Amino acid sequence: MLYFRHQQAGSGPISPTYLSLYRNMDRSFTSLRNVAFVVTILAVTGGAAHAQSAGSFYKRGQQAEERQDYDAAYEAYRQALAKKPRDIRYKVKTERLRFEAATAHVDRGRLLRQGGDLGGALTEFTRALQIDPANQTAQQEMDLTQKMAAAPPSPQLQSLESGILATQAEISGLGGPVSLKPISNDPITLRMVEDTKNIYQAIGKAAGLNVLFDPAYTSTRIPVELNNVSLYDALRIVGAISGTFWKPVTENTILVAQNTRNKRQDLDEMAVQTFYLTNATQTADTNEIVTALRNVFGTGQNVGVFAIPSQNAVVMRATPDQLLLAQKLLNDLDRTKPEVVVDVAVLEVNREKVRNLGITLPQSFSVTPVTTNTTSSSSSSSSSSSSSSSSNSNSALTLNQLAHLNGNNFNVNIGTGTVNALLTDSDTRILQNPRIRATDGQKATLKIGSKIPIATGSFASGTTTAVSALVNTQFTYIDVGVNIDMTPTVHTDRDITLKMKIEVTSQSGSVTISSVTQPIISQRSVEHVIQLKEGEPSILAGILNRQDSLSVSGTPGLGELPLLKYVFGSRSKTQSQDEVVFLLIPHLVRESLLSRMNTRAIDTGTSQSIELRREAGQDAASTRTTGAAGPGGSLVPPAQRTTAAAAANAAIQQLQQDGSATTSASVAAPVSFAITPGNATQAVGSTFQVAVMASNARDLYSVPLQMQFNPQVLQLVNVDSGEMLGRDGQAVALAHRDEGNGMVTISASRPPSTKGVDGQGSICVLTFKATAAGDSNLMLTKVGAQNSAQVNLPAVGSQAIVHVK
């Protein structure tokens, strides 16, 4: 290159020595350029790779944090911070996850220590200290665990732990109220006049129950006619006729005694139960529920009701029937409160038009005489000096001057005139559209604007200075803007009653009072109670202010002529219009639905005692022929097979003969419902399906179900109908309601006037989404089945488990 440049410059020939030197230098420069280029590329690509590596670690940490894998998230954020130490995002994430990861290891260490794994606990505490060396809790827990591992537990500690475990085992072994579980639930038919003890024993033998009698009870002879009634109805009817009551002693034994207040108090079993309220947000809510329970049970029922507001709980001591009734009342009263969102629109239109047109001629004319000039002179003999002065003064005209008047003797003053041509047209539109959400019965307040100070008073302190006394002025602040106070009430028919106060204020000027400048506040306010449909717009109030003014000034007479009035006068016309409208639109965003279970009446017994009447299922009753006893106790044998009624009649006959009887009752096989698959493993974020399968079905027409799942792990996406109820081409009516707390209610039924289906198959298919890691049981808490005659069928359910990783 140097050689060619030298030739272009026009020099002489280059010697071989110089040519070799030039070539070596050229190769050196080329090598240097290549090295510089390579270094630059490596620096750029290395920096990009460096930044990209930090970002990838950061994304990896975010993904681990979403999975709640705090160890992996902390390591990823730490590596990202090591790549870019000056990035504040990485530093904040690293410090926050340091605490989370260390706390997680401390919690796992405590659990391992409680389970007796001291080595595993020490490993967890050590890892916590490695992550966060400043964690004093981890250091204390590790020291405590090391002491426990070094020395065997003392006898006192062992005795204490064994006592705690024994107490826990004893508490978990406490039994609840006794529930009667008869062998047979077949309907019973009896027509006879017999001793009450014999009747009770006959009913007991028919249901497979043992019957005991209070030693003080005296039996009486009563007539009984029972036609196809359940066990509980039979016992209740016999007790009402004979003046007795019964109570379960064990699952298959009852005790009969005389129905008196003293016997009730002596024999009624009392139980204690704690009810936890889920929707009581204030102490007043809990107190209202407790007051309702006390009023329902009254003072003569020997019921204790105690409120625990700090735990949102109610503790009761009562009989099992009273506790069951209290549970029903709590289910009715402790409901989710509805919520309302109200769109408020404040529309203000202000228009002002001013027109000023015309000529204003001079309104004054004056003539005044010209002022006269007077001159005075003076002299003094003591010196050769003289002086003269002149002054102007206004004086009246003399008679001598009147004879010589001319235009120079007067001044003429003429007023000013103006030409007006002005048009002003202003149009202002103001729209304020706040949105406020409130709970049923709770007051909600929304304030949008500012606070303006207003002087409310002043006082002078006793201290005075050389200038003046010190005066202190007191101020208060008022809200200026949009102020909304709302208390909604949601009715069962979805109507919404709103008690509202809407106030729109603004500062329109100022005024000085006692040397203090005070603001002038313009106010537009409406306050009333209104009832609206959900989504119904309503205009609360409208204010229309219209003002027209006309001002005329000009020359009298000429200023009133049709065409000359604008030449000899001026006209000012002003039109102003101010309109304000308040608009409301309520929206129901959360409802509290009432079911038939909430509104139906239940039988609670007499005023002396509370006894709940159970409804027994009429399963297989229509397909069974029952026996009957005649008025004199004669038996009518069944046509085909032995039933509970036939067993009861046989027992009566054997009792009359001073014998013993045995009875048998057949129980139809129940419809079995199962969740498939019974055990499944899913990944976080995946969507999967489970099916509710029915088997051993006979004339299955409708199926009501209720399923419980863990809402922290699973989310219900959809419920579809299965193939069983619609396998013959009939349309299946499927309805489901997600209660929002991990409980879903499902109802599937065939069309009216159609027969049921037999066999087995899927009733419904539920689609879930795995939202977090953990385990969730899918439990059929309530199962039911009905045939085409709307008769309840016996049914049993099962449960499944889903593991989410």
C-alpha cells in the first residue's frame, strides 16, 4: 500500500530494501487491525452474553417463585445479581427470597423435630443459616436441636409429652351424640289395640332395635293404626298417644320413659358444639345471630349459647336435636352478604351568551365662562426694586362684560361616546362518573376532590408585643369535589334499595370578612332513598336554572326607534343556562342465593321440648307388599315375601302368646357413586377431567350431588353431563352451582314423563384446573337418587384424591 502511494506521489523508483520494509509494515498494520476487530467483537458479544445470562437467571427465578420453590428461586436471583451487581431489581428479589427460603427451611426443621427426626431438623436449620447467616431464629432452633440431640430427654419432659399425647388421644376419642342406626328402614303398618310396651317392642323388633323402659314408667293400653309409616314416625306417633318419649342409648338401643319435664331434664343427653361463622365481619353480626338463637330456643329449654367474637364462633350446650336445629339456623343466617356496584354520573351543562351592540353618544354637555386674569404689582422706596405677579381666578361676569361677550369668553365640555360591538358565547360541560362498591347494609363513602381551609374563629393570646397583640386564627377543612355516601340493601327479588347522599361542591370565588379572605363554596346536593331494579338507570334529581337579562342605554326618544336605536343607544343582552343531572345505575355483583333448604319450614316438636322429625326415604316401598294387622290383632299375611310390617305383626302375635319373635327385612342394594380416576397426579397449570360414575342403578331418573374439593389446589372450570342419563337420546337437564368455597352442587335429571335408566355409566364429567401444588380430596359429601316415580333411592358415595406437583 505504501509503495503504491509513493508511486502516485510521483517520486522516483523505490529501492528493494525500502520496498521490503514497506511490505513488513503493511502486514503489521493489517494484523493489528484484525486483532482490534476480533477484540471488539468479543467485547460486544461477551457483554450481550453477560446481560442475557443475568436475564435468563432472573426469569428462572420468577418461574421457581411461582412454583413456591424458594430455594431454586433464591439461587437463580443470586446468580443474576452476581452477573449484574448494580441492578436494583436483582438485589431486591435476592433479599426478599433470602428471607422466604430461610423461613421455609426453619419451618421444615421444626416439623422434622416434632416428628423425632433431629438429624433432618439440624440439616434444615443449617441450610437456613447458609442462606441467611443473620437469621437468629434459625440459630436458636439449631442450638435447641443440638441440645436435644446431645442429652436424652429428662423423665419430666417425657412424662409431660406422654401426658399431652394421652390428652390428645382422649379428646380425639370423645364420642358425639348417639345416632340411631336401625337394621331396617322399611315402612311399618300396624292396626291394633295393645299395651304400649308391647307396641314399642314390636316396632323395635321390626327395625332390629333393642327397647328399654324407664323403671318408673307405667304402661297403658292404647289403640294404634299405622299405615306404611317410617320407623321415626311410628315411634313419634306411639309416643304422642301414650305420653312417652324415647331417646337413643346406643346405635341399636332406645330407652322409653314418661314424657314429663323432670324426666326430660334427667334423661335428655346434652352435647357441646362450636360453630364457626364464615360471613360475620363485625361483632354486631355475631351478637345478632346469638340473640336470634336465644330467642328461638327460649329460656325454658335449658340451652346455653355463648358468643366468641374474637374467633367468629358460637359455642352451644344443648340436646342433639337442638344443636342440629342451631346448625340449620346458622346455615340460614350466616350467608354471604350481597355486594353492589353503583355507577354515579353527575352531568353539568353551563352555557352563557352575552351580546353588547350599539353606539353610546355623549350623555353630557356643559358651558362655563372663561377664567379672568388679574395682575398685581408692588414697589418699595427703601430700595430700587419692584415685583409683579399674575393669577387666574374664576369670577362671575360683570354687567360691563356682558356687552362685550363673544365666543372666546366661554368653555364647552362634551362627554365621551363609545361604540359597542361584542359577542361572547361560552359552553361548559362537566361529567363526573365515579363508581362505588358496597356490601349489603354497610355504609360506603367516596370522596374525590380536595380540602379547603375555612377560618372558624380567632382569639388573642394574653401576650402582647410592641407592635400588636398576637391573634391566633382557627381553621377547619371542608371537602370540595364529589362526595358520595351510600348504604345499599339487596332484596331477595334482586331489587336494590339505595340510601344515598350525593354532594358536588366547588370553590366559585372568595369574600373578605373581617380582614379574612373566605372561599365561596357552590353546592349541589341530593339525599334520599330509592329502590331500583338491578341495572335500572334512574335520574335522582335535575336542576335547571335559566336566566335572560336585557340592558338598554342611550338617548331618550331616538334610542327607542326601530332602526336608530342602535345608533343613538346600546343594548346588552345576556342569556345563561345551568343544568345539573344526577344519574344512578346499580349493578349486583355478588348475590346471596336462597335455596329450598333455607326457606322451608321444619317440625320442631311441641312448646315444651324440641324434637326434630326425620323424613325417612321411601325406597323400594312401592315394589313391596306389606302385611297389616286387623283391629283385633289378626294378621293379613303378605303376598310374596316377609317385610318390616310383616315382622312387626308377627312380633305382636308372639308377644300376645308370651313368646319371642325374630324378624327379617330385606334391604335393596343402594346405587353406588364413585369418582374416577380414584387417584391421579397432575402438574400445576394443567387441566384434567374426572367423572362421577353410577352403578347398580334401577330406574334411575335424577341425581342430586354435592362434591367438596380443595379450592387452594384446584379450580372448577366446567361441568358436563355424562352418557348414562341420556344414553337413549333423551336430553339431560344439568345444573351446577359453584358455592365458591370448594363446594359444588350438581343436579342431573331426565325429561319429565320418561322412564329411568338401569345399569351403570357416567352421570357427569367435571373439568378442573390445577392451580397450586398440594393434595385435594374429591369427596361426594351428599349423594341422592330418584326413580321415575320421584321416590328416593338408597345411594352411597365415595371419594378420590388428586396430587398436584
